[in-house]
Amino acid sequence: MNLLDLLDSAGGAQSLGKISSNLGLDESKTKSLMGALTPALMGAFQKQAKSEDGLSSFTRALQKGNHQQYLENPATMSAPETVADGNNILGHLLGSKDVSRNVAAQAAQSTGIDASLIKQALPFIASLAMGAMSKNSDGGKSLGRSGSAGGLLDSLMGEDFGVDDVLDLARKFF
């Protein structure tokens, strides 16, 4: 499941539209940006879910984070609190601001969107992704497991996002 599919299934189109308008991007540029960020973000979520500690932390975040608000109230996509939450999510997933900056630089190179705009978008997109995962898993209550039908984890684990390759490449620059 890619990030756009996840957002679509969770009803995140209006919130994604709010991010687009805040950044001055049209729909095609936003979709291109989401496509470029999917391997790093979804792969990092996938990597978290592979370890017991990471899965436990991820589940707690889904259950206690009130992330569905980003889908239910698109106006939150321009709030400073959303940026703070998104930066915390990115820090947990990517490990450092340097890696996050490199992810933005790689996305800029592949999309032609200015890296500074992508840096602004990343916290919002991370928050929105957590909102979509929260909604798709009933607030972390129905994550699913290997061998079960459906579930967020099954969707995440079923695809190879190449996060190790992306993060290893990003770390080489720092």
C-alpha cells in the first residue's frame, strides 16, 4: 500500500488538499511529492513494525496520539501543533534532522519541487500518514498480524519500500 492509497482509503483527500494549498502546489505536484516520499516514510514505518519495541511504540502512538484529527479536520494541516507532532514523528522514524533533510533533497531531485517546500511539507505529511494509519487500524486496535486477513501491518509488511537503502544512502551524506 503506498501513501496515496493509504490516504485515499482513510479519506485524507481534503487534508492533503490543504497541504497543497498551504504550499502553493497543484494536485499533480502533490501526487508526485507523495510518490517520492512514500519509500522513505512508509519504509520507516515498516521498519518500526518489524521490531518488538518498535511495534509496541508504534501501537502506543496510534492509540494515544489523536492522529485521526488530521483527517477529520483538514484545518489542522496548517496548525503549529501539527508541525510539532510531525517533526516528532519524523524524528522517531528517521532518527535525525539530517536524514530528514536528505530525504527532502532526494524528493526534490526526483520531483523538481524546491527542497525547502518539501522540508515544510514533511511534518504535515508525516502527521497525515499517522492519521491515515490510525484510522485504518481503528486507532491501533486492529493492526493485523501476519496470517490474519487484512490489517494495516499486513499491508505495510506486504511491500518492500526499500527503507534500508534510502536511509543508508541518506546517512552516507552525514
